[in-house]
Amino acid sequence: MTTTAEVGTLIIRVPVQFKRRGGRKLIITPEGATEAVATPANIDDTLVRTLVKAHRWRRRLETGKAKSITDLAEQEKMTIAYVAKLWPLTCLAPDIVAAILDGRQPRGLSVNRMLQNIPESWDEQRRLWDFPVGR
């Protein structure tokens, strides 16, 4: 005896509302519903975009898509000085990069602050920008 199961679509309806507060979208759950509160990450979009840009440029040079920083600046329609200014961001300690991408960077850390002085030593970077030292 062969039986076949009917394959159907399961539809789940959850009565929620979306509201904007301070530029953020909030999900308003129905009364009595258990709320899961997520801690918002402190992601600095400007810092993340700048790091990504610098690492993208580095990959272009490493893969030969750009022959030099001068060539890279021409391709990106940027000044050589700007490319050279961001270049040291490609030499940050890996845990610092991870913390920035996760939004766990110390309060007050910004692109401008970082670009004022980027030490070569990873421990010195951690000390200067208030990250845990000795990783």
C-alpha cells in the first residue's frame, strides 16, 4: 500500500507593527508577546567603509589590478595623498579590525583619530586607541 502526502504551504501570521523612532525602525509586538531585546551594535559606518575601502585597494595592488599607488589613485579618481593617507589602515591588528567590524570599538574612536597616528606595532595601536593589550 502506497500513500502520498500532500505538500502544502504553511502560513504563519504574526501581528506586528513597524514604527520609526529617531531614524531607526522598531518592531512593535502585540501585547502579551515575549520580547527579545537585542543590544544594538555600535557600528561606525564611516569607519567600517573606510577600512573596507583601504583593504579593497590593498587587494587591487596585491592582485596586480593596480600597478602602484599612483595607478590605484588614478583608477579610483582619488588623489595620491588620500590613498596614501588611508593605506596604513591596512596594517591594523586583526583584533582591532574585527572589533570595528563588530561595532565593539572603544567609544570615541573615529577615522580622523586613527589617521592622526597609526603605530606599526599592534600592541602600540591597542594602547593608543584603548583596546585590550597583549592579544
